[in-house]
Amino acid sequence: MRSAKVIFYLVILTLAMSLLNACSSEAGDAEKVITPSELISGKPQDVPIPGMVTMVDIGAHSCIPCKMMTPIIEKLSKEYAGRVAIAFIDVWQNRDEAPKYGVRTIPTQIFYDAAGNEKYRHEGFLGEKDIVSKLIELGVK
């Protein structure tokens, strides 16, 4: 009888510890902040970013028009940090990403509003003025 109580309490303690661990893991994930440099790394990203206007540039580090956009993306990523999430995904290194976004050609830029709705899509090179204009149109100051 005494051993049954000990086993019962051990099971309860184990379940409580598991629950506590699961809750702390979820809280840690929710608090993780993605930096602008992580977003433009070329790696797959979980975009659009909830609560932020998001621009996703889908291309490749080796594609010529994509290379032309790199300094623009880097500049705007720093300039608009905290106000806009700007991401770059390299679909030559991560081939399974292109179908997720319905990409037909690269580069492709997709703009999302803060609610995560796609608002604009462009195929080909997109200059800094055009990107900024689209961000302003989406309410970014």
C-alpha cells in the first residue's frame, strides 16, 4: 500500500514537471525575436511576421537581378527595423520554399499587411523607391 502511494506521487510529480517544462518552452519560443540579419540570411523563414508589415524577397544569392537587390534589401532591412519585417529566402538553396509562395520566377517580392494578408506581388527586379512606396502604401511610416 505504501509503495502504491509513492508510485502515485512520483507519477504526479513527473507529470507536473513535464507540464512545467512544456509551458516554459512555449514561452521561450514566443519571446524569441528574429533579427533583421536573420530574416535576410536566405534561410527559410516563418513569414509573414504577425503584427508587422512584411516584405519577402524570394530569389537566390547567385541570380543577377537578385544580386542587384541585395544592397537595397540590406539597407531597407536596417532602416525599417522594428517597423517592417524584410525577409530574403534563397530558393536555389532551399528548393522546397518556392512552391509555398507560388513563385514562378525570381526574384519575386511579396508584400503582406500587418494582418498577414498578401497585398502585392511583383516579379523581377524592384528598386528601392518602388519598395519604399509600397511600404508607405501599406501604412509604414
